[in-house]
Amino acid sequence: GELLLVEDNDAVAAATAELLRTLGCTVHRVAGATQALDLLEHEGGGSAFDVVLSDIEMPGRMDGIALAARLRARWPARPVLLMTGYAARLEQAVRAQFDVLPKPVAPAQLAAAIAQALRRRGAAAPSAG
């Protein structure tokens, strides 16, 4: 699956992207929500990406929850996974009915969440052969 990673921290992004590649994902990373939206707009509705994986805490006007809400309104079929190290933000995302993973996320947990998202999307799940 093609995955858009939205993460402002370079070290975290590098580690997460590496993990995602081992799961069989092709990863494209941007540092913020506005870059993610710009990219998705220019992709003709963002159909190039099967899943968007975004951190919640980001600099700028739009955080990960706001980005997920915008994506859900615009492209309801595209799965969005959120990540956060903050319990309060995790609860906020859950209340908004978004799929959210606690940071640091365990590799198996991330793999399962992405496989589930890809199944919902109807794309081939990683390592399904």
C-alpha cells in the first residue's frame, strides 16, 4: 500500500517510515497537515495514497485531528490513522471517532492497524502475498 506519513519530527518520521517499509508499504512523508492537504489535492483527490498516518501534535494552524476531520469530509473512503503520545489527545481523537494509536506504537500494533485500514480501503494488505 501507498502510505502518506504526516510527522514533523525528523527522527520519529525516519524510524516510523523504516518500520512501515518493513511492512511492505511505500512511504511518502510530509512534515505537516497543510503539506499533506496540498499533496493530496494535487494527486487528483489523493488517490495515490491508500492510508494517511498522521501525528496529532504538529506545529501550524492544523493538527492531526483537524487534518483527519478534513480528510474524512473530503475523501470518506480513505483511511486515516492518528498517533499521539498524549493521553488527552488520544481521548479527543477517540471521541471524534478516529482510529488512533498511542506513541510509541509497537510495530505489531502499527502493522495490524495498517492492514485493517487497507482492508477497509479494499487495497491489498501488506504481506498478503
